[in-house]
Amino acid sequence: MTEPKRQMHLGVFVQAAGHHVAGWRLPDAEAGSENLDLIKRIAATAERGKFDLFFLADGLTTGKDAHPSMVARFEPMTLLAALAMSTSRIGLAATVSTTYGEPFHVARAFSSLDHLSQGRAGWNVVTTSYARSAANFSRGAHPEHDERYAIAREFVEIAKGLWDSWEDGAFVMDKSTGAYFDPSKLHLLEHEGKYFSVKGPLNSSRPPQGHPIIIQAGSSDPGQELAAETADVVFTAQADLEEAKAFYDGLKARLPRYGRRSDQLHVMPGVFPVIGRTEQEALDKLKLLQSWADPAASLALVSERLGHDISGYPMDGPVPELPLSDQLRSRSKLLADLARRENLTLGELVAIVASARGHWMVRGTPERIADQLEAWFVGGAADGFNIMPPYFPGGLDDFVDLVVPILQERGLFRTDYTGSTLRDHLGLTRPENRHVRSHG
Amino acid sequence: MTEPKRQMHLGVFVQAAGHHVAGWRLPDAEAGSENLDLIKRIAATAERGKFDLFFLADGLTTGKDAHPSMVARFEPMTLLAALAMSTSRIGLAATVSTTYGEPFHVARAFSSLDHLSQGRAGWNVVTTSYARSAANFSRGAHPEHDERYAIAREFVEIAKGLWDSWEDGAFVMDKSTGAYFDPSKLHLLEHEGKYFSVKGPLNSSRPPQGHPIIIQAGSSDPGQELAAETADVVFTAQADLEEAKAFYDGLKARLPRYGRRSDQLHVMPGVFPVIGRTEQEALDKLKLLQSWADPAASLALVSERLGHDISGYPMDGPVPELPLSDQLRSRSKLLADLARRENLTLGELVAIVASARGHWMVRGTPERIADQLEAWFVGGAADGFNIMPPYFPGGLDDFVDLVVPILQERGLFRTDYTGSTLRDHLGLTRPENRHVRSHG
């Protein structure tokens, strides 16, 4: 069997109490988004499975209604720095918001993580959706959707500039001459923009990857435009092949206007796998999970994602027509489309969302799951997938032990790492330093 | 021999290219503030020496004139998270500024580090001295000295409040009932102050230490007052026993007004040790180091610390009378006092500052160094010391292998750890959660 040239990329989206709201209750689940021992084993399993990356979401608020995986968790940069010590090949990607952060701090932390991990850092660039975050950051008002994306665009531009502060090889550390670094390889940024002014330089040498990998997850028009301009990977919530294909094609079509090729941006939809040795075992597992979903918590979760309180509507009735929330535009549209397409009752929508939270659910035997992933990958809807196990560690163990070997056998996924950095795994070239380019 | 009840505390102040500006040039020095392998060995050596803590300074700017250890370095929180994985007992303390940060982000990162390290996190609370930092953070003006301390005070108060967001034992994670946490143990902060408004709660459970250890390094009046109110450890630059004693007594005298006892705050001056098997070997090492000190770099360093450009003054003349810089008040006063007391020429002051950077230099055989440390410790000038080796790894190896055993033999320092957290090492009790206290 000859391997096809194009292979899929795989990430594990880690919410350590599981992606299903009740995943942590399964007998073989281990609880806790603050369980370091569990998280280290998750990273080791994904690395054993030759995954491209370990992906952490994040948020800047919590409360009584928060999902178990999100209510209290490690801060992503410190957690990934720790995992850089217990792993050697897998990429380490953290979500860090551009809405309540400083470009200098964020660029610096990712450069530091890239050095600590020898070139395995990824930054999931997000804007903070929830207006209540403003109350934790001394802000009266939360910026509206399109402005958040304008801020994000400038933020990423600054970070990329700061990463070019030092040319490669600037630190000569010559004991005989006393030259610690070559000052001609140090450059100021002198950024003066609409939202930020950042002089530079960064007090971190150029990251091993040149620039850490940029991931984006926004599916709105400004989100897609930002991704087309700046991202290496797009993580997206798609629940239907045709829509996923349309999203994929639309996003790739935006690339040429930024002088980029189709293979320079990887689209990786989220996948919520429910795996059984048999179809029945998978179905039973999903039913068990759904039996535990607290109706009130599920309602709160769906209300939060829709941006509207739906607790007053009858569960056996149709999904009500709700105005699309400005703050959560792409998410609320996704859910409304899903309900209309499949003619769901509100109760059914709530059950599906509480399970897969709007992502693509694949359910069944390992063979059937591999078939579905192959269909999307070959069908032009995805360059890979961000795997969202309903529970840990078993949900990932099953994927790595049962599904990955099938994908490998079909030549759809690597059987070993061929490079050492996340950029290598993704087949992306290291960006040249702008200052070398300009005077080269 | 019976051990005296009171023992000193030891930290290693890590600037990985060495504290001496040319320390990295010694034949057995290894260069690099971005050399993770070296830094891991430094932490392991300090832990083998039973040190209380590993201490990282920080800064938010760099440039052509920066000290080799500071020009490019790891971001402290990510570095310490990595070191939490390669060590098991030693405390891990990072400098993080309150001038260009958000209390929510900082409190969260330290809580995360405390969880990752199982109770070994310390926060060196500083205000950013250098006005040029503002240019990296989109600020037109840098706040003046006293206002920076007012901001710092409110910042620390918020952090302590956020660490009490969750009571101990809040996360019950009961699979049978589905209770992931007990909502009655979750508390909002609702802070509304002069500089910040932070609602909370923190999305991190209560740190293992209750509150990570608070370290302060400011020696100005507002700096000492902040320390008396909030700090567990004070790191200070003292070059003379009598002045160190006066500082020590003055600081301890401030404690009662905050209802605190003398043994609840440890004063740890910085010590720059130049160790030789013989007095001559130590002297030769210092001379070699000083022979490499670049006059221009030394001048720039001293000018920066004084807040005035002294490059125009004759090196063989007296230290000129300079107005005390507001921004760098305590540092510039320290240097002016040192020059007056020892009747130094400007060139001599520059040489000393370029060696020990205003800190206490101890030089000689291990016995002589132990004698000097004992004199300060027993003489009421210190509760311990923050060791600042001129170079790494040899400068620390010598201290741990040659000086520590003498201190241990004299009963002045522990022969093994008796607890597992940094708070344990420092003999400090775990603070009760304010919400438990208030309704208990």
C-alpha cells in the first residue's frame, strides 16, 4: 500500500473533565481540570498517538453554571510549560484572548513557551465572547464583536513583529571577545496603531519556530478574514458535511488576497467521538451520558451559547425564532441552522448541544468513526480534526488505541513524527525574520 | 550539638548568565538566560542544598545596554511551571510587576503555579521602575513612585481576595450525585477600588498554600509599608551590617500596626558570594571578573541604576552629588550612601556596582563566608539570604558544596526539608479563607 501524499492532522481538545457535561461521571472517567496527573497522561497518550497538537481552550470567568471542565482549571501557559517537560514531540496550543491582554505579555509568554518546548507552541487567538468578562478587568464596557476582531488583528500583528525583535543567531555568547549578542541583530518594533502602541524589542530571542503557530476559532466573517490573513490552523464547529465543505471552500478562497496558498492554512473541525466496540456499546454510552445531563445545567449552557434565556419555552415545542446575538453571532447561527435542518424540538436541540456542544458528533465502532473522518477529509471538508473526547482518559485512549491504527492503515495519518516542531508536524515553513527579508 | 531553634532561610537568585556582568565569560560558566538545561541544573543544585526557594527577577524592557542575564530570558511564570516538573521541594518565586498587569491574570497564574507545584509558588510583587516600560504597554505616561505603590497595594489585596474565591474542599466531584462542586463554597469578590474593579470569582480553586508566598523588594518608605502589610518575605539590597540592622529593625517595627508578629516576615538581603578554596583564589576570581567588565557597559548600568547619565564625569574623581531620582529613589540613595561611607572614587563605585550591583559582596574561603553570613544572621540583620552567584553553575555549586555544609554543621541551616510547601519551609501558617473566617 502506498501512502497518499496528503495526510490529516489531529489535535486533542483537552477539557480534562470531559467535553460532555456529565462525562466525568462515567465509571472509568477521572475528574478534574486541575488534575495534573490526569492531564500529563492525556498528553502522553496523544503523543503516543502521534497527534499534531494538544489544544487547550480557556475563559476568563466562572460561576455556578459553568461546565465542569471550565469552572476551575489551570491557566493555559503555565500548564503547557509544565507539559513541555513531560512530552517531547507533540505541539502545545493554548487559547489566549486578545480582548483583555497586552500584546507584549502575550507575545513574550508564547516565545518563552516555544523556547521551553523547543518549537512546539501554538496560540489559539480568540476574542472574549462573554461581556461579563469586563467585570474582572476593570472595564466598564465590553467591546462589540467587530471591534474585538479589529483589536485582535492589530494584536497578532504586534506579536509577530515582537517575535522578529532578534534575528536568528543574535546571541553569539563569545567568551573570548565578551560579545554576548550582536547588537546589529536587534530591532525595535515602533508600532503605533489604533488600539496599541508598542515600541519593543521583546526580551526573548526569536522563537525556535520563528513565529509560534497561530490558530483561530472564529467562524464569523471578521473571524474568517482574520484567519485568512494570519492563521496557520482554523478550529471550527461544523456539524454537517455540506456546510463544512462550504466553510472550508469559503475560507480557502480568502487566502489568495493575502498572497497565501491553500495548503498554508489547515481547517480542523471539532469532532465529538462516542466510540464503542460495537454500535450498541457506543449508543449505550451516549444514552448513559445523556441520562446524567442535568436539564437545568443543559438549559443554562444552551442559553449561554445562544445569548438568550430559553428556560421559559416548552421543551417539546419547536426551537423559537430568536434574534441572532451580536456577541455570539456565529455560534447562535450554527445552532439555529442545525435545529431548522433537522426539524428538532427545543428539547432535542438542548440534548445534542449538551452532548457535543454544537460540534460534529461521530458515534459507533472504530471502523465507522474512521469512515466518517475519511469522508470529511477526502470530501474536502477538513484538513484534520480536533478530537473532543466526551470524557478522559478513556475517551481519548479509545480513539488512540482503536481509531488511529485504522487511519494509519489507510494511509490517512502518520505512523510516526518526521519532524520535531509543531510547524514541522503541520508541514509549514518557518517564517523568515522581516528584518532579514527587508535588508536581505 | 543541639541545633538552635532559629535557622536561616536561603534563596538562590537566578540570573542564569550570572550576577556579575561578565560572569558568563569564566571558563566554567555556561551562558544563557534561555539555557533551560542549565537552569534545570541550577534548580536541582539548590534543591540538593535544601534551599527554601528559587528566585527569578524580571523586567519588561530590553536593549543594547541590558545586562547579559536580562537581555533575553524566559518569561518567569512559564519557566517556573516547567521547573515545577523537574523539582519536588524547593519553592519557586517569580517577579511579576503590578504596574503593567491585570490582577485577575496575575492571581490566576500564581494560583495555577501553586497547583502545578503542589504549594511551592512565591510572587515577588514589584512596581516597574523604568519609565521606558510604558512604551511597551500603550501608555503615554509611567506612574510616579508613590502612585505605583498605591496601585501595588490594591493589586495584592485583589489577588488575595481572588485566591479566596473557592473554599477548601469546594470540589466534591461526587459521581453518584453529579455534584461537581459545592456552590455554597464559591464567593464573588466584588472589588471596587481606586485603580481596579474586579468582580471575581477566580476560575482556579484555592491554592494549596491558601495564598502563594508574597515577596517584596522595595526599600523606599512606601515599599516598606507595603511589605509590612502584605509580605511574607522581603528581599533587600544591603551592603553594610549596621545599615542592614537598622533596615531590619525598622521594617519589623512596622508589623504590629497590621497585627503581625516579627516572625511572620522574613528579611533576606541579597548576597553576592565570591568563593575560593583559599582567600587568594577568591581574590583572583574577582579580579578576573573585574578585568572583563566593559567600562562602557558598567557606566551604562550604574547610570541606569542612579537614574542619571554619569558617563561625562572623571572616573578618578569623587562621586558627583546627584539629585535622588524619584523613579529609582531607594536604589540611588543606597549607592550614594555607599560612596560617601567608603569615600569611593566614581571609578571604584562603578567597579563595585558592576560586580555586585549594590548588593552585599562576601568574598573568601567557605569558612569566612559562613562567618559573615552568621554574623549578619545572629547580629539581627537578616532572617536569611538570597544568594546571587556571580556566575552559573559553578558559583552556586561552590556555595552548596562548600558553604552550606558549614552552615548546617553550625546548626544555622536545615539538613533536610521538613515540609513540602514553600510556606512550610518558611515556617509560616496557611491563611484561613476570609469567607470561612467571616461565617465561622
